[in-house]
Amino acid sequence: MSPNAHAVLSIVTHFINKDGRRRYVVLGLREVYGEHTGENMAAVLIALFKDYRIAGNLGYFMADNADANNTCIDAVLRALYPKMSVKSRKGRRLCCFGHITNLCA
């Protein structure tokens, strides 16, 4: 939550460019309207991916270990890849090692 009480979702992408170089780009900082649920976050992500015209070129998603992120990523993958199996969707959801280490400490 930001100081002005707006829920903001940051989206960063990592990819290999045409020259074979690793790149990362901040795609956006978008407000999440309504409750901070997986479904509401998914709506923000889907709109952003469509704005950038990358909806069909997504690989894996990394986020902290919150349950809402599991719901969000599953909803995004179901919307963008309706024929993808449950097992494949779960395999594309990666957990952030930094957050895991922090929880262990």
C-alpha cells in the first residue's frame, strides 16, 4: 500500500533481447482498484499485457509467496492460455527466493 492508500502493482519483466542480451524493464506501476485480491491484480496484469501486445509471449511469473499471487497468476494464465493444464500453470508460478529466505530468518 502506498502512503496515499492506493494499492499499486509494479510489473517488471526479464527477457533475452534479439542480440542475446539479458534485459529487464519496468512495464508499469498500475493501481489495483477494489480489494487487493488475486482476481483484481490479474485484471491489471492482463490489461497491461494487452497494452504492450505481449499477452501471447509470457513464460514464467515470479512473485512473493502470498496466496493472492497464486490466485492472480493462475487467473492470468487461464485467461491468456485457456488450453494450458493445471500442472503447467502451477509450473509457471515461481516463488521469490529472497522472500523465502526472509521468512526462514
